[in-house]
Amino acid sequence: MREPLLEVRGLRVSHGAVQVVHGVDLEVGDGEVLALLGANGAGKTTTLRAVLGHLPVGGGTVRLGGADITRRRAHEIARAGVGLVPEGRRVFRSLTVRENLHMGAYGRGAGRRLRDPGSIAGPLELFPELERLLDRPAGLLSGGEQQMLALGRALMRDPRLLVLDEPSMGLAPKIVQRIYGALADLRERGTTILLAEQNARAALGLADRAVLLRTGTVAAAGTAEELRDDRLVQAAYLGAS
């Protein structure tokens, strides 16, 4: 594996008195794509939220580029170079597409201001479909267009690590293919990606490696090819018997 950009060791997370993530280990190498797989309730989103500082870590360590970020606040982790495409997109519905993209550049490191309007060229190159929608309120976009916007907004930070939570959720197969095609383009450019996904087929088609969570523990881990051949993954997520 390439030199780790993100290292998670022994991660434990609780909701109240109930522990829901039990000693999870994972690594994302620089320039690598890691898929975090599992059914609904397996602990994928909780793991991501703890890594990103949105939930308190009950135990273990999280390192980004060798620096310990276990106890850092969410905005500090974002400023350290992490871009998030959240579950459900969470676009600013009353703002235009252009304004949503500009919002993605706020807080991009200490002393950095909003980038100039020309900076949206990168997201528009990845998703030219958004160009004709720049002055449309984001709340009027389709689910697929909102997902493109959420991804473009995250890229406005030029993130060292791009994190996506359930990027295919609620989208038609054709749109899922479009989103994953864009992620493949980013992978070819060297973007480091961590994605949590129930759609194992799509995720394993993109990822270099994968980790399968089951009730908050690691049930399997390995290369994408190894997990595609794993009988547990085949039976539960790929429709094989």
C-alpha cells in the first residue's frame, strides 16, 4: 500500500451508553481509493463522522498525514484538507448552484478567503451539466444534479482527502454511473478518496481496497478484487449465492 494519508487505529465510538463502533482499523494510502462497505446500521456513517470530528471518539487514534487529529474539532479537520460529500447531499437549497460552489471555498485554510469566481472552473470541468444551472436555486435540482453539486462543492477546497458518505443513495442507476465515472476521473488525477457505500458493486469497481463493516466491527478487509471474491460479500452485497 502507498504511504498512508489517513490512519485509523482501534476506533471506538458510542451513542450515549451504547458502543456502536468497536475497534475499527483502516488506512487510506496517498492517492488511493478505499471503500467502507456494509449494510445500513453497520457503522459506516458513525465511523466517518468520528474520523471527521462530528462525533466524539471513545477510544483509538485518527491520524491525517501523520498528525494526530483524534480530538480536533470538525472545522479544524476540514481546514487540514478534508472535503466531505455528506449523506443526503445537504446542499444549501435557497442558494444558487454558483453560490453553493462558492460556499465550498470558505474556511479553506487559515488566512484564505473565498476564491475568485473563476475557481468554479474545476467543478464545472468535472460536471459540465451544472454550467447551465449556475443561477438556479439548488433546491430545484434533481437528486443527481444535487449530488454533482455536493461533490463539486467539496472539491472547491482542493482537499487532500475526499470523503463521501453513501454517494449512490437514492439515485437512478444511470446517475450512479455518472457519479462514479467522475470519481474515477478524480482517482486518475491522484485524488485520495474514502467512501462509505452500501452499493458494493459500484464501490468495488472504483476502489483499490475495501473494508467491510458488520455491527461496528471489521468483518473483512483487503483489495477490491479480494472482497469481490469473498463469499460473505458476494452473498450479502453482490447478489451471489
